[in-house]
Amino acid sequence: MRILFCLMLLCSTFALASENEQIDKDNAESTLSPLVQSIRQADSLFYQGVTRWSKNSDEASDFLKKACDNKHPGACLYLGNYYEIKSKDKKDSKVNLEKSQQFYQLGYENSIEACKEGAVEWCSIQAVALIDGHGVAKDIQKGLEYLEILCERDMENACFMLGTYYFYGVNVKQDLQKSKEFTQKALELDSQACDENRLYACVLSAEIYQQGLNTPQDLTKAKLLYSRACEMDNQFACDYVKKLK
């Protein structure tokens, strides 16, 4: 499902941002809570899991489990998806489905804690979990309200997810006009951030052009954006450059 892919994309872009963006760590680290520090320290493990995901999900899961043990929301959500896929196999189906639900719940709970303690990049994830019912009882209206508030505060990933939901009509009534408004705002915010060399923004913009999400599909432009990120050692983007050849 494309929505699930977008959720995974959001998770992975947070890791890319932490891996590649150069910030004043000495000042920043001193103000972070122990939880947020633990999550940031696990970003490298998460990133390694993400880059291995498409080639060997079993190998990737080893890295993701270590990151999830450090309360990394994205890693736990990836593991939820990992065991959900494994549950399709009749062998150990029930056990894997239970594990999937457990990890989705961990991802949701960890995202709430992280958001409360200042890691705002994870606030959108809890809203998505509410809409999709991953790790928490489904509450579509509340999830949409959260995303709209975050989008109003110029969080491009929230605008991106709203545009995606309304475009595909998944868990909400399809509304192409709303989708266009949210997607255009996401694209504007992402384009500005991409010009500032924030790698995660380049990837989100590339995804919008690759999907043709309320904008004419432009694989050439998508490839250029992925290439920009790839040139700055973003392996996730490099993989997509190859796929778009």
C-alpha cells in the first residue's frame, strides 16, 4: 500500500536528517532529554537497517531491533511492518502478527514520548498511527487534526502525509482539492529546505514528483533531486537513482 510506503519514507528521512545534517551538537546535546539522546544515538543503527531493508529484510531487522531497544520510534514501526509481512506466511502466522502489533504499539508509544520531550520530527508519526490504527485504536479524525496543526506550523512531513491521504482516499474520503493544497505547501517547504541542503527534504520532494502527487509526474526532476541527495552520500537516495534509470 502506498500510504504504508510513505510512512516508511517518513521514518527513514528522519534518520537521514540526523545522519547527515551538521548542527552544533555540543550545544544541542546538552539540552536533550535522556530519551531523545538515546533515540539520536540509535539513528545510525536505524539508518543501517533502512539501507539494507530492500535487499535483505532479515538482516535489516537485526539493526532495527537494536535501535528499537533504544526506543527509536521509526525502528519499532519498521519492525511492525517486518512482522506484518512475515505473518502473511502461514508458518508462525499468529506469532508474527502478535509481534507486529507489539512493535507497532512500541513505535506509537515511543513517538509520543519523543514528541513530548522535544523531538518534534516524531510528532507526525503518532498522528499517522492514529489514522491507520497501527499500535493504537484507530481515530482518524484525531489523527487528521494533529497533522493539520503540525502542517499549519510548517512541518512539511505533516503536509506531505495529509496530501497523500487525501490523494489516495485511504482512511479518508478522497478530496483532490485538499490534497493539492497540502501537497503544494509540502513541496514549497521541502524545496526551500532542499536548497539549504537538508537531505530529507530533497527526498520528500523527489517522492512527490515521482508519484505525480497533485503535480505532473516528472521522473527526470525526481531523479535530479534523488541525485542531489546521493551526491552527499545519501544511500537511500542513491538506490532510487538506480531504480529510475
